[in-house]
Amino acid sequence: MEQHEIRKRVKKSLEKPRYEHTKGVMYTAGCLAMAHGCSIENAMLAGLLHDCAKCIPDQEKIKMCEKNDIPITQVEYENPDKLLHAKLGAFLAETRYEVKNPEILHAIRVHTTGEPGMSMLDKIIYIADYIEPGRNKASNLELVRRLAFADLDACMAEILHDCLKYLSSRGGSIDPTTQRTYDYYKQHRKGNNL
């Protein structure tokens, strides 16, 4: 399916603010891809589809995952809106939007929790989702945006640190993958001590 056709279909499936966010992620991912020598086309397509399952009601997300043998962890059952749309989005990108590139599908799948040893495209989508121009609530967004264009690993460590701090302050469950991802990038960043 051509990207312009995918874009039309995604626009119809998302609420207006979510589609605006999606466009921000798509263009930010393209800019990061340019800066870091990654495929701009892959980055923009992954950005366009990263939240394609976000506006599906939570119970429907769970049903669709169960029906299609997509494993759901306990934390994902507790937080389907925040976590489950990534796995389901990768499935829909492949089945509904005909994306066959495993790198793009993987970047969509891990854009909420990350995972240790992410590819450059994985990191670009994770970071673009956090720093796109419509985002303005994170405490040290200016630093994170600068890091995004200088050092992806240091940027990942900074974002994950902030996410864990925020999630801890709210109470409730934290996906253990997020903690493992932070531990990994804390060790692998090139500088910038946290």
C-alpha cells in the first residue's frame, strides 16, 4: 500500500488530536533519521503507524490481541491504553496497512516501553514520540531534544529515567521492560551521567 493511502486511512482511524501527534512523530522521525543516517522513508512510515491502534477502545484492544494470539502481560492488562496499542499497532500495520518490513514493525512494537539493544529505527521512533513539537509537558524537554540529535543512547537514558520517575510518582504498575531498557541505556550511553 502506498504511503499516501496509508496516511488517509490512518487519519480516518484516529481522533484529530491523536492524528496531529502522529504527524508530529512522523516528521520528527524523518528529521532524526536524516541526522543519524537512517532510512527517512522507514522512519516516517513507522512514525505514521506507531499509534494506529491507540484510539481502539481498551476492551476491544484486549479482545483483538487475544483473538490474534498476541501475548498480553499482567501490566498490559492493567494499562491497555498506555501499553497494548504498541503490540496491536504492529499487528495492524502488518495486516491492515500491508507493511512487511520487520524493522518498521519492530519499531512500532517497542515504542512504548523500549527494550535493551534497540535498533537505530527503534530508538528514533521511541524518541520522536517523546519529543515531537506538540509535546510540552516533560520537565527537561529542551535537553532531551538537543540530545536526540547528538546521541541517541544518551537521549534514551534521559527519557527512560524521566519516565520511570514520573511513573513511580503516580504509583501503580511499571512495565519491567521499561526498567530493563533504562538499565541497558544507562550503561551504554556515550557520556552524560545520570
